[in-house]
Amino acid sequence: MKPASAPVRTDADSARTPGAVDSDEVLMARFCEGHAPAFDVLFQRHSRQVRGYLTRLTGSVASAEDLVQLTFMSLVRSRGRFLVGSRFKPWLYAIATNAARDFQRRGRRGEELTSEGELPVSIPDDSPGPRDAGLERAVRQALDMLPEGQRIPILLHRFEGMGFAEIADTLGLTESAVKVRAHRGYARLRELLATLHTETTE
């Protein structure tokens, strides 16, 4: 008996069931056309990284959780403004950055305290291996001391792995302006970390 042939997958089937092989831009285009499952894939693909970025940006795990939800709700509301041919990731991080800025303007006192009544110093990190709490504290203190214009490009470049062109799209700047801000930020960060290291070893 001849085995039944496998069903042929059509373009219509692909549109109904977006998968991991689809690019962010394809998924966003489908979502804009009304395919809700495409949004679910985008959320699963990016929510964890966006949460880490917002945690570093605000210093608060709890606030980052709220801002992730706000970011993706804003994405839903703003989907009509997404331009075909645009890159999705810079657009998403622009929404997240604006959400964090609004949060900080309202007053960024939402950080949860440790059992000793102090602010937490660790930042959730998906990378394996031992953690250096002292280094994390120093890095976060140094980052907090940078002006926002230098801090955000460094967070996007160093922690989110975005290229300077993507960061420029995210922040609405030229690529050369982003490079200048990041260069100055990294230079200042090295100075601050050296100072903090000297203070903790004296």
C-alpha cells in the first residue's frame, strides 16, 4: 500500500502559523495584518532580553517586569505606525527606552529592598557561571553615574549586543553621534570603575 504523501505547506499556512524561522520583520508585518499568533512569537522571542535591558536601565526587577508589559502593550497600540521595511528590534527598544524614561520622570522609587533594608546590587543575568557581586555593584554604580546620553548606548551595545546602526535607529540619532556618545561613555566608565576599585581596595 502506497504511503500517504505529506501535506504540502502553503504560504497561507505559514501566515497562520508563524514559526521560529520567520524574521522579526515578517512576524511584525503579519501581526499588523491581524495575525495574532505572530505577536506571541515576538513576545516569546524578545521579552526576556527586554526585561534584562529594563532591569539594568531602571535598577529595579519589579519595575522592569511592569515596563515589559507596558512595552508590549505599547507595541500593540502603535503597530499601525510600524513602517514596512523598518528593522523591528530598534523600534521595540525605542518603545522600551521611552517607557523607562517615563517611569524615571514619574519618580524611580520602586526598587525592592533586601531583607537588610538595602537596595539589591545584583542584576539578573542569563549567562552561566559564578557571579561577582562586588563587580556587579561597581558596574551598576558606574553606569548610574553616566549621563543618560552615554548610559543608554552602552547598555544597548554591551548588554543587548546591538550594533551602532541599530542603536542609532533606536534613539533617532546618526550612527556617528551614537559612536561618539558610546566612546565617551566607555572612556568615562573605565575612569569610574578604576576610581571605585581604588576606593574599595584602600
